[in-house]
Amino acid sequence: MQPTQLFRGVVGSHYGLDVTAQSAQLFAAKLAPSWKMVMAAKRKRIPWEVFRQQYEQLLDMNWQLYHREILETLDHASLEYSVDLAPQLHLLCYCQEGKDRCHAELLIDWLCENAPHAFVRGGSAATFPDLSLLEGGL
Ligand SMILES: [Zn+2]
């Protein structure tokens, strides 16, 4: 089985799995940072590097407790397929495309590192599907 290619996407703009503190459902919430961490980073009470460490610690902990449920959630999320049938999944957050400090990017790195047989990075923001092409009747 081919590993799932992971991409970042925007809630409301892409199919995929919501991994935000605000609105992730069920075990996808185990892949989100805590609300407290998000607010501290947004208000710049903690530097990005501290946010990253705290978030990775939280992921490590949740992975120990729930890795089976998390893998199942990712497996049943809204997968798409590339032309060569590689499964693809967008991990969704509210950051606009192109924003570089996004927890979903950290999550993609973390998943690829901790479950390398299951996941690979699907590429940069430049590879987002262009929805305007589809609307044009592709
Ligand atoms: Zn984000």
C-alpha cells in the first residue's frame, strides 16, 4: 500500500480533515494543539519555537495513548487520489495558504517522522488543487 500524501488545506476550501483546536471532531482533536497553546502563540506570549515544542510534546503523548484511533481517523478521513492512485489527505486549519507558521505544517512533519510507512509529505502550498480550474469545467 502506498503511503498517504499529506497536504495542508484551509477549512471550508478543501476536502480533508479538520485538525484545529477550534473545531476538530473526535480523535482528530488529538492532532490539534490545545486552545491555550493556540491563544498564547497568537497573542505572542510564547515564541513559535516554544509553541512547536509544546505541540510536539502533546502529539507524542496523544500518540502513545491513541495511535490506533488516530491512524483509523486518518485512514477514514476524506481521502483523494492522485493520477497514479496515491492516497492524498488535506489536513485543514484556518491559516491562509502561504502562511509559514502553521501548526498543520508541524503536524505533517510530525506524522511523516512518527509513521513513515503510512505518510509522506505531499508537497508545498503551491501544489494545492486549484478549485477555479474545476469551476471552469475541467
Ligand atoms: Zn494553520
